[in-house]
Amino acid sequence: MIRAYRAELARLLRRRMLIGTAIVIVVTAIAGAAIVLSAAEPAARVSSEGYTPTIESLSRAGGGTEVFRYVAAFWGTFVFVVFVGLFALDFSRGTYRTMLLRQPNRLRLLAGRMAAFLTVAAGILAVAEAATWVAARLQASGQGISTSAWNGTAALGAAVSDYAIVLVWVTGYAVLAMAVAMLVRSLAVALAVGILWAGPLEHLIQNAWASAPRFFPGLLLEAIGQRGTPRVGMTQALVTAAVYTVVAAIVSVVAFTRRDVTTA
Amino acid sequence: MLTVSGLTKRYGDRLAVDHLDLRIPRGVVAGFIGPNGAGKTTTMAMLVGLARPTAGDGTILGVPIRDTARALRRVGALLEGPAMWPSLTARQNLVVLARLGGQDEDRIAAVLELVGLADRADDKFGKFSLGMKQRLGIAAALLGDPELLILDEPTNGLDPAGISDMRELLVRIAGDDRTVLVSSHLLNELEQICDWLVIIDGGRLLYSGPAREFGAATDPEVVLRPVERAALEGLSELVSARGLEPRTTDGALLVPVGGNDALALAGSLNGAAATGGIVLSEVRVQRPTLEAAYLDMLEGVHR
């Protein structure tokens, strides 16, 4: 697993990739903070059903990093697409074949790759959180949001908590994306199935069936990103999503270890 | 070195490899031959753990093929074409693969040099020609300094110059006391480098043994070409009178050697022709090429 982890890091941590990622982080932080801050409304005007930032919550100690959590929530589908791409593209390119000739233990290969992806994701999220906090701080006063409570221990605790929530949310999407990629083994099909399911399909079902957010993986991950919703509490969302994640991981491993990796 | 027995692979109703038994001794360059769909790639994929055998077993370098992790430590392979990451350079691709295989990254420069890509090491794989990709694939296979190299159609899609380069590369690689199993459709190329042959058709073994013995059962022929084409008939009568059964083709007479010494027979027939007043412009012993012997074998199987 360590070999697969190191190999994947060598592939991901290239100068060009890092520069590209840094640019995306900066642009997302500035634009995302601007959108979230300008969308903030007084709490009295916000419905409990919606997911809208309030001026009051953004003015609290965790307000700076709450902006980051809101920005991250916009990227759910993108995160899913990236992870599907990372896992499925190697089937289309034939590079799993090349990798398996060096690391025939498929469980170790998969685990090492996932660990490397999540390590990089964790790094990106840490930088993105810091960048978003700075961008939000610079723009907040223009939106009438006080940032006086954004420093100090309480703010740091909130930052760690927000970071952990987004990391859990990303991990959930990553494992679900891996399962879809391992089952369909085609980038195009994996993207179509995944986006259709986690995007419109779950939300359409949610509109017709109020209990849907308690059962569907995409909606559960959304609920985690929002620290729970009126329809599903944080604890229930975490537990149910964890079950989905474990099942998805097992399905991925079984599918990858039991099937041939050839074009024959 | 490499043995398999009863190796079988079934995809639904289709039997891709059918109870294959074969043995490849250490230190040979073995050509793996068969028509498209004969089961060559599937057999190779089972040997390196990419495909799971339906039945049968085998060993690579004394290690059971089902214990792939241990077996592959001393094996390098290139199957179904070179697949690498297009946005990475040749060197970066090899770094990733060396780390994945737990292999010495210091060997990267040496293998790039060996395959003639040292000066293109920092070019992206995606910009490489097919020949260069094949060579980089072989470089990757050589990273672990393997004792056994398994190459599936390394000349696929190459132009004549590329094929010639690849032949020279394989000769160089085999010269390092490695065992090489290489599949190819280019039988005349294999004929020049292989000292062992494995021939399969429809997933079944047709031949496995020394290359020099393959086709040995097919007689060599003495080719006699008279200067005057009109003398062909007289020459044929003269040869037939000796109890031989010649056949005519393209202005020449082909005489099967049978149990005779080929060179002695050629000399004797040349002398007889001269005595009979027939001047020959060509006298030579023709041995069947690998391709001719292979096609003969397939024809026999499908007849």
C-alpha cells in the first residue's frame, strides 16, 4: 500500500498540477466568498428549510470558515466527477494493467491510491480553507458582516470542525465515486451514472418523498456538508453515510479484485 | 523457468484457452505464435495475473502463477500495448512505475539508454510515436531487471524501420541472459531471434519446442533452375528416373530431399543435369521458412 501511495503522490504532486490547483483555489476562494457573503441574509428572513448563510452566523467566531463550508458545498458534483475520473480513467487508458504488473495485490493498489488522493485532497482543502477565510475577511465588511469574532481560539476550533466536515464529505464522495468507477469501468458511463444519480435523480426523489434525505447517499453527504438539516440530523447523516461508504468500499474491492483487467 | 498445465480460460460460452500445457526453459527467446484470437494474449494475461484462469495451473521461475505478487517480482511484462500516463514525461512515468513496483529508481537512466530513449526522457508520453511508446513500455518492463520478460506484440503498428529497431532491441535484451517470451504476427522477425517456439490455435497447443526442430518434419527441397526453360521437362524426367518426385514451379524444379543428404543430392542432381546436357543457372537447398511451416501446420489442423 505504501508503494502505491508513493507512486500516486509522485503522479499527483507535479509542479504543473500544483500551480493549476493553486490558481483554482485562489479563484474559487475569491469568487466563492463573494457569492456566499452577498447571498447572506438576516436570520429572520431565511427559511429553516433552505441552505442560506445568515449574517448572524457569519458574524460568529466560525463565520470565516463557514464561508469555506458553503463554498465547498457548491463543488459536490465536481468533487464526485474528479474522483470518478481519477479511478475510471485508468481503465480507459489501460494504465491499471500497467500498474497491476508492478503491484499485483489489488487491495493494496486501491487502498494506496485512495490514501494518496485523500492526502492530496486534505492538503488542498486546508489551503482552500485558509484562502477562503482570507478572501472572506477582505470582502466581509463590504457586505455588512462583522469579522471581529473571526480570530481567537473559538474561531480556530470552528475552523478545525468545518475542515473535518468538508473532509468527511469529500471522503464520502471519493469512495462512492470509486465504487461507481470499479463497477462500470468506463469514464463516460461512470460519469453519466454518477452525475445523473447524485444530481437530478436524488433531488427529484427528494421533492416527491420527504424522507429521501435520510436514505440517499448524495443527499446524506449534502446534509453532512450543512452540519445536518431539518430533515436529517448530523449524527444520523454521518452514521448512514458511513454505512454507505463502507459498503461502497467493499463493493469496490470485490469488483476490482475479482474481475480480469484485460481487453480480451 | 515457465510451465503451465491444463491452463484454461472460459469467457461465457467461449473457450479462449483450452487446457494448455507448455514449458519454456530458462535462457531462451521463445516466440509465441498463433492466429488472431488464438488465445496468446489471454494466456499471457493469466501468466501475469491480469486474468484469472478458469482451470489449470503453472509456475513462473518456480513460483505458482496464482501467487502473482511473488511470481511477478522477477518478471517484466508488456501486454496489450504500452499504457502510460500521457501528461507525464517518459522519466516521470518510469518514476511512478518504479515506486509502484518497489524498484530501484537509479535504473531509470539505464533502461532509457537501453531502449534508445535517453534523449527523449523529458518528453511527454502523449507526444511519442507508437514505436517510442513500445520502447518505453519495454523500458518499464525492464525496470526490475527481470529474469523473464513477457512481451505481447511489441512490433504491433510499427513501420519496417521500427520493426528492425525492435528486433535489435530484443536481441540486446535477450543477450543479458534473460528468458524472453514474445508474441508476434511477424514470423520472419521471430525466425531471426527465437530459439524456442510455442504455437497455439483456438486456445490449444499445436507445438512447443526448439525452433530448429519446428518444421524439421517438413523436407527441405533442392531447387534446380535450368538456363533454358524448355529444358525443364527433360530435367524433370531425369530426376524422376532416380525415383524422386519433383514438382515444377516458376521455371524451376523442386525436388523433395526425402531421407537423402540434401547437399549431396543437390551435387548429384547438378552432375546428372550436366551429363544430360542441361545447364543449370541455380542449384540450392531450400529449407521451409517458419512462416511456410506454420501455415502448413495450420492448414493441416483446419483441413
